[in-house]
Amino acid sequence: MASSPVLDPVVLEGLRVLDEETGGGFLRELVALFVGEIDGRLAHLDEAVARGDAAAIAGVTHGMKGSAANVGALRMRDAAIDLEAAARTGELDDAGVLVARLRDEFDRAHQALEAELS
């Protein structure tokens, strides 16, 4: 799904409008909350993968999928969907690869969101 943009331009435009309507600072706060939340979820995900806990992996990635969608991080959302689906079916052989992809897409989304704040 690398052909989709890192950030959904429609969601991003909506966030910019909200930022303007609230006098600024909204987008910066949202990005900080997103990054903090995902950092925590990644730590939980690492623990769940180490335990081979498919249910925990599915739960963590489900939350990450929603968080990514809220900020328009399309490719991160897609990576979370793939990992959640693998966990729900118990197919954890590629979990390490899927987690690495999710981390990469989070990094890209984080960089793109930070660029929006500049």
C-alpha cells in the first residue's frame, strides 16, 4: 500500500480547519498526544509479540489503527490493519516483519505531521 499518501489530505485539511477555528495549538497538541500514545502502544506491542499473545497483539493494533485514522496516517493504518488481521487469525510467523512495517509507517507519519507543524 505504499502508493497511498503518508497522510490523508482530506483528514489533514480538516485538522488544519480545526486548528484555525480553535485559535491554533490544536494540531500541535494532537500530534503530541498521537506520538505519546503510539510510543506506549508500541512498547505493549513488543511485549505481546515476545509472548506470542495474538489476542493482545490484535487489541493493541486495533487501537493503533484508530489513532492512525484519526490523524490521517493512511499507510500506518493499513499496516495496523494487516497486523491485526494476522493476529486475529493466529498467523504470527510474520509478526516481526509486520511490526517493523508498522514502526516504519509510524515514523513516516510522525515526520509528516511534524512537517505540518513547521
